[in-house]
Amino acid sequence: MRYESGTGTDGSGGTGGTAVPMAWFYAEYIAEELLRTGDLMPPTTFEFRAGREALALTVFLADTEDALSGIRVVTELETWLALTAYDQPWQEWVAGRLAERAARGTEDADLRLARAAWRWLEETELLAPDLDAVPGAAALPDAEQPQVWTPAWRLGLPLGHLAIHLF
């Protein structure tokens, strides 16, 4: 079942109106609430946005039946946790799921927003501590930690994973 809402200018209740991407908006809402509940960082940071976009993509793309699976948040947490785990090829999974959705037919408003989120996560680089550069670098003060530019999804994915754990 598709969860798009449209309102025509003639009051027809949806025929001929603009589709509202309810599935994507709901996925973003769930992601933001998980991150806010975890209270891992201020919502005004790019890192928070990266976490929200990564989680929203996970929630949206994990829904294989277009049924707003996020409504059943508690039952989906384990699935999202598994998808965002460190040892999983999340970026390949996202690319594959986006391709599958596009192959189903016309590109709807939900899919366009999901693609935009994925593009932002891939193309935006954030400066982050390079924990692989020096053994024990995590124990160094922030000013002394080596840093590296990394795609936003590489920061957002573990942040989202941790937020799910804390929920």
C-alpha cells in the first residue's frame, strides 16, 4: 500500500495533486527521534544530519512492502541494527535497494528524496578523527587526534547504529 497524499486544487482529495512523500518523511521522523533519544550530539551539527540521513535510508529501504514499516518501530529495530552493523556492506545494500525500487516503475517523490539523501551522504565529506592512524588515538585529547576527511555516511552510519542501541 502506498502512503502518498495528494490534494487537488479543485478539492478532489488527491486526483491530479502533488504527491507528498509520506514514507520518506516518516523514515526521517523515526531516524531523528532515535538520534534525539540517544542524545549523542546536537541536532544542529552535520554529524547529526549524517546520522539522520543514514538511518532514514535504512528505515525507508528496509521496508520492502511499501507499508511504512516504521509504524512497527520496536519490531524493526533488530533489522535496522543488523543493517547498520560495522561489518555489513551498507553502502552496497543502499545502492542495490535504490536500484530495485527504481526498477519497480516510475520514480516517485519518496525515491527522489531517498536518492538525494544518498547523494548527500556520498558527496559530502566531514572532518573526523582518524582512529586507524595511531593505535590508542581515541584516548588522545581532541586537539591532538589525527583527522581525515571522510564521506558523511561513514560517520552517520555508526552514529545511527549507536542511536538504535541506546533506544
